Amino acid sequence: MTYKRKKYHYGDTHLRKRWRTKRRRKDLDEVDNDLKEENARKLLNQEIDLDKPGNSQFYCLHCARYFINDQALKEHFRTKVHKRRMKALELEPYSIEESERAAGKGSYLAPKKRKIETQTPIDEKAQTIEDEDVKMHEVVLLWIF
């Protein structure tokens, strides 16, 4: 014998909207804009903001996310979430020109693939700067003597 399920609740559609927008991150076209040289430099060298995790000093450009320290950022670079985001950023973002071509104004061009590399962590940047400084000091010392 089967019984009809009683529907006392309206469902969770009123909750789904909140779930969808709760942890919303930047879209791929916004991240692509952040990857440009001048924007990337600003985002990676932000002033200290005590309201953000890690005082906004440890930021992943590709995922648009702040981390509490350099170790957490390095661990994030090895996660599936980061790798998936990198894979999604390989294709050029959807543009107005592409939408016009899809509407029949022009011929279709397939989106181009590009090579995206993970940003270098802060420790590696500091190490390369220190190596360059040491080399410069060696050159100056050789030049003097």
C-alpha cells in the first residue's frame, strides 16, 4: 500500500537563492581583467587592510581569494579548486565582439587557448630579488677591485 506524501512545506526555493549568492566569487571575465599587468600589480601589493584575511597580503589572482598566510596560499595552489579555475581561464573570456559574431554580424572565430601560469608565491619573489641583489653586489665588488 502506498501513501501520498504530504506537502507541509513550500520547498527550499526561497533558500536556494541565498545559497547561490552566499559564497559568490568574481566571474572569469572579471578575473581576466585582474590578470592584466597594472591590475595584477595593484592586487598583489595591496595596503594592509585589517578587515580582510591575512591583512590582504596573501591574494590569489586567479581565484580572487585572500588567505591568512603564505603557507595557506601555497597549499591553495596545489588544490583542485585552483587547478580547475586555471583550466577555465585558459579560454579567452566571452566578449561583445563574440556575441555580435554569434548574432550573425561577422564570421565565427573559435575562442583561442592561452597558457596561464600560477602566480609566484611571495617567498619565491623575495628570494629572486635577494639573488639579484647579491649578483649586483658581486658585480660592483668586481668592478671596484
